[in-house]
Amino acid sequence: MPEPTYIVLIKQVPDMDEVEFDYEEGRVDRSSAPLEPNPFDLNALEEAVKYKEELGGEVLAISMGPKQAESTLKDAIARGADEGILLHGREFAGSDTWATSLALAHAIETAGSCDIIFAGEKTVDGDTGQVGPEVAEYLDIPHVAFVSDVTKRGEKEIQVESETWGATYLKSMNLPGLITVTKDVNEPRLPSFKDKQRARKAEITTWGIDDISIDPDNLGVTGSPTRVANMEVPPPEERESLILREDPGNSVNQLLEKLDLGREN
Amino acid sequence: MSDVMVFAENNGNKIHPVSYELLGKGKELADKLGGELTAALLSGTSLPAGELIERGADRVYRGTAERLAEPIESSYREVLVQVIEEANPEVILIGATNFGRSLAPRVAMALDTSLTADCTGLDIDEEKNFVQIRPAFSGNILAHIKSRTSPQLATVRYRVFPEAGIEEGKEGEVIDVELSLGGEDTKQVEVLEERRGKKVNLEDAEVVVAAGRGLKKEEDFELIEDLASFFDGKVGASRPLVDDGWIGRAHQVGYSGRRVKPRIYIACGISGQSQHLAGMKDSDMIIAINSDPSAPIFDYADYGLVGDLYEVVPELTRQLKGE
Amino acid sequence: MKDKVIDKLVSIAGEDWVIQDLDKIEGYLYDETPEPASPKAVEEVVVVKPKDSEEISAVMELANEQGVPVIPRGAGTGLCGAAIPTEPAIILSLERLNDIKDLDEDNLMVTCEAGVPLESLFEAVDETDHLFFPPHPGDEGAQVGGLVVENAGGARAVKYGVMRNYVKGMEVVLPTGEEVQLGGKVLKNNTGYDLMHLLMGSEGTLGIITEVTLRLYPEAKETATLLVPFENRHDAMSAVPEVLKEGHVPLALEYVERKLIEESAEHLGKSWPAEEGEAFLILIITGKNEEEIFDKSETIVEVFTENGALEPLFAQRRKEQESILDIRSNIYTALEEETTDILDVTVPPAEVGNLMDEIEDLAEEYNTNIPVYGHAADGNVHPHIMNVNGEAPEYFEDLKDEIYETALDLGGVITGEHGIGETRIKNLPMALSEEERVLMGKIKEVFDPNGVLNPGKAV
């Protein structure tokens, strides 16, 4: 029987606490912040590595992005991935979640058989959480989202706790399948200095559209069903500092008028 | 095809209130598109469709299947696709709950169509395009998104739009749909157990309502919980209450506790020692309730209510609930 | 408190800013001194929150006139009871003086009011993108004024030193109400006695600092945190001088032990990243690029490995580095409930291994456990004397004295960063000569002839 394969989907994102915004130009200054693996994806990677430690097999990290995303894949290798694959090429640029999912799904098919796909619940920059379930749908495999604990690791099935419907559900899923994990699922390990040094020299495989046999018409801006019509970068709001000192009824009333809960952007 | 369909998320007992918010917004969009407002009420056991109609739905597609009693996305995806194909709406709105955010992408990919996540603004422009506004980069940017495929799906954030009001006696059509769902043997995911007591994860909460020394007794956390539950938010506390054992460590906000950055932070009876401020001052909006006008928390608040939390908090909960 | 004093305070600061209600002043009575070692606070106090030095000055004049003690107060993060009222007093909170007035990027200095929390200072300096304020005494809620009057130290003092090394200027309200300005944005100053340095470490007894000018440093382009595990305390501590001798000066070099650090991590809802090892050194390495960080780390790791280290871990992501520092900074919070007293003895850096060994012997002798962690490269560690059955053990004072004696015998001091405050007054005679103490007493009299500013503390 072949060794199981675990695939981790990883995106390189800017450190969100450091990233700066150009309010006048209405854009994100991506160069303002160091780049790092999407934090939730590190939880996904950790879960894959735990699976490998328990049942053996290989962990494959796949990312789609610019050349510099190689450093994120190298980080993944330092943290226990066996190999990193980068989908890269101008055709991929500007893809929305649908097109990204399609590309990643093609890459997963190209990589061969796969037992479990691990992804973070969302990325901190795009914040959609759509890619995981979309990949699962395209590959026609089951998925469980918002996994906060993996309670049993099996070869044919995985047992997880999933946060949904306002409660926690213990679910089992047949494999192959995909899970998206929350931060609660584990605490990603720190790499050793030795592994970190070794991974700096690791080779990252780069795949373009031909390698994964995908029609470029389904990629990038042209292939994406959605497009960003425009982007607003609202300047940070100053705190209003309104102090209300009336009787509770009136103060609350005034507060609620200010809050305008039905507010649309 | 210019109808708007709302997915009425439910757990078999109760329709999630986000569905009523979607009906309000959906009606507005349907009017602009010149179409009707419909709702998909899919559940494990049959639920009454009346309230969806009274809150604005012209037509309710209702279907039940035993497998829908459990939160399994692939089951819901099968039947929702079936209903969408039957009703043929232009726009489909789904609440951006955990379940909605997990279900919608499967549906979008199955229909090979567009999906925009976690919208906070929705509109129809002059060319009848569906404009979806959503925050990204931790809410620092707002993207205006349009689609070039049809139908167009969006998940919509909870507690952004007001609930549609009830128009008593309003009439509408209920279409009972015969759902075709594969047998048990096609199930790939199984629910083994429902576990209560969600994990306390203050860091990810959208709304945190926290109490400090102004709270007199442990039991009074009930007031705080009531307010938090309106927002589906989490309960926090300042260090002294945690040290006294009134509430678990996981609830402590501050330098030596959790650092939170919710959309709304409501500080009740918290004076705002720097220890505490370090854990919450970056919240998008801070509302402070304290009887001491000199409390430092007021310096950091967007809105400060000077008053006894025992009067102000219940009043706030009451007014929010529209009582 | 006399009505007359209250009325006068209200006329100085305004009604909202004078607080007597016990409910509302609770948070102003104690500091972070462990409860068994802490003096009991009297509750007949009034809290006043002046908005500027003018109001502070008026409060001091009133205090002298009425003979009422004034206790200046920052964030209350002190560990020696210096801010705890032990007689009826006016507690003067500096929390409203929280303005960062001038971030001078040309001179690499920042001028801010005394009530600015350390965390806000860090944020403001961080926004320049290239400057850095190194000290990290632990609780980031601490206020700048408190850091100065306590001459705080902490984790990031290895490379640039303790608080005293950063203060270049200050504005002070004297105990008698006059305002003076000391120093300025200068790096050298030989004009007469250095009163400014007298104020640093004076624990709120010689004047109320209202504003300070602090030196900043260029921010390192890259940092990484090395986490080096060892089998035991002795191995870890013996390895420290070996690395220092090689000429490596990390930004911080901290020592922690598994049980403590795991408790602290749990307290924060995190987990300690190292699976193996019982004792750990945490090093913050700085450099101008990734290459340099790796080069430095490689040579440091080599020295440690030769000296018995297990497999070192390496944190490069900012969040992961912050998390390690956070866990380290919250050990005390996690231990506080079971702690009788936290000490901060300091010995010459090369003696720290001997200090640890002797503390271990004392623990054995007293049949107890003495958790220790601290600033290994500074020779400054924190032995905790722990409660027995929830209260101070009967041997508390004896054990404390023995630890102090041990440090003194090794050429050290009884307190390296927390100060004397109230809890160590009784230990002063073993640490200072009669002559020194008399001089200090006279200095106090010169500054504060009526003895109204934080009486009974520090000297």
C-alpha cells in the first residue's frame, strides 16, 4: 500500500499588524510589511505533520503566488513539510477564489493521489474562507470546515470537532477529504534552528499552467467570475469620544442612535 | 430571472435571525431588479414558512429531508442547488455564519458561478449590476465587487443589516419541493455527537462584552451574558474578577490575558487600568459604561455612558432587543 | 480625610477627578507586590487625578500646608510596595498625563508625559519604522514615570542597559511644589550635581516626575528569538558566560524553567513551544538582515551545543517572537497567587551560576522549592519564596535574608530592579553602610523638609 499523502494549502500574506494603507491612493502598501505564511495555514500544516507523525506518509505544501512565496514554502519545510510546490506564472495573477480553487485543485490532481487536504479556515488578507470548500467541491470530495480539534486520525476516516450552528459537532469524514482548521486546533510548532537552516537551502518545485494542464481562460482576471470594481481604503476613524451623562434610558437611546446598527458601509 | 433568493439557515428548530436580516436587504434588491423575493427553507423537520412571508418573502421553497437535521454541507449543497435550479434566482444571499461560509463556496463551485464572502454592503447599480461590498485586510479596505456570471452568490455578515419587519397577514406562496438526496450510503460525513459549550475564543470574537470591578457578584455576569448574546458575542472580564475566580482565565482581557480587537467592545464597570487597556484598546469601537466619570476607560472610548452598570446594561439590552 | 483637604482638591482638579468612594479607589490601593509580603493599605485615602504639572504643584502646596502625605502613582505594577498608602494620604495618579509630546527623529529622542503606558510608547516609536525603545521590564501597562523613578530593568537590558541609561531630561514637581526642569536633549552634561540621576530610582520620594525625555535607538532590521533548551539549571547557567565571552551581545538573554514557563503559557492560553529540556535560555538576536541573523545564531548555537544544549528552536515570525516574550513576561502573573515574595537579587554576571547553585542548596535546606528565572546575562534573577498552605511560611524572613546574604557575599546587591519601597526597608542595613543611609536621609530632608512625599518608603 502506498504511503499516505497529505496536502497543505498555504498562502503567503503580509504581517497584518504591520501592513500600511495608502488612504489617498486607496491601496494596500504590500511592501510595508514582512511576508509570512497565513497564520491559519500554519495550523493546517501542523495538523498535517501530526498526521504524518502518527500514520507515516508525506506532507506536500502547495502555494499559489509570486516567486517570493518560495520563502513561505521553505518555512513550511522547516516546520515539517517534505516538499513545497509553487504555482507561479502571470496567468495566475488576479484570480479570485473560484479561479484560485480551480488552479489548486488541478495542482492537487497533478500531484497524484492524496488522502487529506488541510487548509486554514481563511486567509487574513482576503478573509473569504472560500478556497478550501471550493477545492473540495471541484475534486468532489467531502469537507469539514472550522475544525477546532482532530480527535481521531485514521487511514480511511478522520474524526474532528467542527464549530457550526452555534455549537461544536463531532464529525467523522471518509477519506480522501478536506478540512479547514481554526486557530484552536493546535499550536503550530516552532522549527528548530537546524531545520530552519536546512530549509533555507531546500529546492522548491515551480509549476506553471502547462504543468497542471489548466486552461488559462479559467484563470486570472479573465477567468474569475468576480472582479473588484473599485476599492475604498477608508482612513482610520478617530474615536468620537462622546460622553453621555444622562439617565440610563436617554443615554442608551442616544447611544443607539449613534450606533445605527443597521448601518451599511 | 431577476429574483432574489434568501437561504433561511436553521438548525431544524429555529430559523437563524440572520435570515430575517437578509430578507430586509433582499427585498430592497429584488425591488431594484424588478423581481421577487424568495426564500429557501430547507430543514430536517418541517418548519413553518409564515414568518418568512410576513417578513417579505413572496415565495418560499420549502423542503425537508432527514439528513438536513445535521449540519453537513454536502447534503445542503445538493438540495440548495436543486432549489436554485428550480427557482432560477439572479441573486442568492446566505448568512455569513460558519455554516453559511462553508456551504456557499460548495454551491458556487457546483454552479460554476461567483461568490463574494462576508458582505457588509449590497446594492444594485444603475446598470442593474449587483454590487457587493466587503471588508478585507482586517476591515481596513472595502472592496466593491461585481460578478460576470449568473446566478450571483453572496454571504452576508450577521448584525449588519436590520431585520425585516413583520407585516401581519401578508400573503405569499409556499412551494413544497420534493428533495432528491442520495441515500445514507452516499454520506461521506457523519455527525457523531453534538457538543455544547463552545470554546471561549475571545481573540476571534466580533463583539466582546466585558465586566470589571463594577460587578458586585459573580451571579451578575448574567447581565453581561444577556447583552453579549444579543450580538452573538463573547464575555470578557478584567483581571480582578478572574483573580477572584468569578470567571475562567480564558475570559481575561488585558496584558496578562487575551488581547482582543473586536468590532465592538463594551466595557461594563471597568475603570481601564493600563493592564486592561493593553488588551482591548485597538478594538474598532469601544463603548464604556462606568459610574466614575474619572475612569481612564473613558479616554479610550468612542462612547462613554456615565452611570451604574446595573441600570445601564439591562437598559441597553432591552433597547437593543427593541423591547 | 479632612473636608477642607477634599474641598481644596476639588477646587484644584475638579469634582470628577477627586475620588473617595471606596468602590472606585480599590484599584489604587495596592501594587503588584505579592499579598503576603505586601503592607496593608489604609483605606482613608483620596485619589486625585490632576491633569498637568500646575495642578500637581497646587496639590503639593496643599499637602505641605495641611501636613497630608502624597503618594504619586503610576500603573501600580511595582513589586516592593512603594505606591501603597500605609497612612491616610492623597494618592496622586498620573494617568491623565498621557501625552507623547515630541518624537524627535533627528536627535533620536522622545519626550512624553509620565502617565504614558509603556505599550503606547512602544507603538508610537514603532510608527517611525526605524526607531526602537529597548527596555522591557515586563508588564507593558507600566507607566513611563514609574519606570524612571523605579529605574526599571527587565529583559531587554543586556545590550543597552536599564532605564537610567535612557533618561536624558525630565520635568519634576518638587515635594514643596516648585517645578524644575532637569537635563534635556543632550547626551553629555556635566553641569553641577546630577540631580536627574538622583531622581531616578528615588521611588517617588524626592519629586513627582511629570515629563521625561528618553533616548531612542535605531531599530534592528531583523530580529529572531533563539530558544535554547538544557537538561538542567546548572548546564544552562554555565553556558551563559561562555557565549558572552565570545563577544556576543544579544538584545536579551533570559533564563526560565519548564514548570514556571508552562504555567505562564497556560495562563495566557498558549503553550510553551519547546518539548524537550527543563531549563531554557531565550536570546533575542538582532541584525541588519536575515543573513546576519543566521550567521550570528549559528555561532551562538555552536557555543551552546558545546556546552550541553539540546536542540535550539528558532522563532522568526514577529508573532512567534512576541509570544515567547509574552509568556516570559507573564511568569510572575501566573505565580503571583502562590508567591510569598519575589526577589530580584543581582550578582556580577559571571557569578550567576554560583548564585543559582547556592539558591538550590538553600531550597534543600529549607525543604522547599524556590522557582528562579530572570535576566541571565545581567546577573539578575528572580527567586520566588512560595506560600505554604496558602500563606507565608514561617521561615519567610530567614530564607529571604539568606538569599540576600548569598547575593551580597558574591559581590552583588539585594535588589537589581524592583527597588526598596516598603517591603525591603528592614533589609537596608545589611546592604548599605550607616554612612550611606545617613546621607540618603539628609538628601530626602533637603528635597522634602515636611516629609509629605511618599513618606516611609525607599530610605
